[in-house]
Amino acid sequence: MKIVNITTEVKQIELKTPFKTALRQTSNVEFVRVEVECDNGFIGIGEAPATKAITGEDIYIILTSIGSVEELFLNLTCEEALGVLHTKCAIGSSAKAALDTAFVHLLSQEAKKPLYEYFGATDISPLKSDITISLNEADVMLQDAKKAFDSGMEILKVKVGSDVLHAIDIVRKISDELPRCEILVDANQAWNFESTMLFIENMLDTPIKLIEQPVEAPNLDGLKDITELSHIPILADEAVFTLEDAQRVIKDKCADMINIKFMKCGGVSKAIEILEFARSSGFKCMLGSMLEGPYSINMALHLAFAYRDVIEYVDLDSPLLYKEMPKELDFVFNGCEIKPR
């Protein structure tokens, strides 16, 4: 089975409401979809969203990056293509992720296995995903949280910004109003050491499950200091792109958990390397995503079923934020529960 053609197109999916974090705001998911065709007629699909604030790649960069390397893969097997992609292609991590997931998609077809089985999953009982509560005024966020909880979402990922007093206020309000929900707080690098500790000190009587990437990604010393002092688990996100990043954070105890995303690490094959290292280290992870299209969410969910012993939290809620649920999904979302179709 050899690769004979690679095509790309730009797709958009409208969101129910604008998605806001400390880093960006958007009203739709815009992504590049790549299709890789083999000589036996099999087609592998991968996707990469525009997340310039995080990976440095916009739609144009992703398209031109894939276009600059696609001829390298023609007449190669998918195993050969993966080797070339990750050793000879100096392109961004999201562009790599789109190609990587398409190649792996083809390998699962060649093996005649659904992706979750190809990854080794034996337990396909439902998983639970969180849902994002976008950064906004406190009253709006509280209403969004109530609406999500009433629709069956038990795990709320609350986006906060640089105003730590606002963060304290909204997290307390959500906790008081919805005492049965699990709260994950995501600062997206918006705080420094002092503001993070102020937040933590004000959460002594407010049960939250974790704080995600409170300080800027390069500040591993600050992240480690916070982790050592905090009674709340600390999750590293933007500080971990590659396997080497994960190894550094885990070995140096800079955080209690890491967030793995295809668009940061370069695709599903690279995510597996990080998950295997975390498994061997007895270290828990979140499997997350950017705002992504249905095929990249499919791939991540298939992987989540295979690594449920390592993955503490599933943050793959993009379909729940779409205005309409797309037909391409391999999974059914029922509240926070996700199961294969």
C-alpha cells in the first residue's frame, strides 16, 4: 500500500457561542483537512486547526507547510512516510499532526481494525469529557456553567484570564451553585507566581480538581515552585509540546500532570510516545485538543480508550461546542459520556 496523492482543503464549523480564553477568541473552528490516498483506494484523513497563538501556525502556514513536503511521501508506504515526516520535515507541529494522523488512519485500515482496536483498546465502556466554560463576565460564565451542568456535563473546564480576582470570584460562584460538578481551572499562562499563589490561597474551602498552566510556558522553575506549594494538582499544558518536554517536566516534578495534544506534539504517533513514557513513569495525563474538526477529535477519542489507565481527564469537547453535530464523528456524545457508535 503506497501513497499516490495528497490533497488539502479549508473547512469551517460554526460554534454555538464565541470561544474565549486568555489567549484568543473565535466564533468558529477553522481547520485544514488533508486526505492521503493510497494505490489500493484507501483514504486517510487528518486535520489541523489554526491556533497561531499556541503553535504559531495559521491556515496559510499549515497549507503551505503541507504543500511544501507532500511530494516527499509519494510512492512511500505509510510507515516510511511517518519516518520521513518526523525526521526530515521542518514544518510546524499542527501541519505535522494533520499528516501524521492521516498516515495512521491508513495503517488502521490496512490492519482491518477500527482505530481504538488498532491502538490496543480492550475496554470501550463510556469515557467522560469535560466541557469548556469560556472566559467572560462572571454572571455570563455562571449561566453557561449552569446550562452545561443541566445538560449532563459534570466536569467543567473554566477558562480564566489575567484578573485573578475575577477568577477567584467566578470559581467560587460556580462551586457554590453547582457543588456536584468537578471544576478544572485553566489560566492559559495568564498568571505569575504571586497571582497563582493568591488564587490557590483563596481556594482552601473551594474544591477544584486542578489548575492548568498558570504561568508562562518557559517558566518551569516557577511552575515547579507552585506545584510544590499547591494543595491543588497542577497541570502543564503549553509547557509540554514534545516527548522531551514531557520527560523534563515529569523527571523534574514541575507539574502533577501533563496535557497532551496532537497539535502540539505533531500527531497521534507522537502522542503515543508521550503516553507510553507517562505510563512507564506512573504519571497521569489529560488528553486534550485545540478547537478541532471531527476527524482529529475522532482520532484522539480512539486513542483515549486505549490509554484510559494513563489519561485522568479527557478534554475533547469540541463537538459539544459546534452549532451542529457533524456526521463524521465515530462517537455519540450524551452529556459528558462518550461511546463509540
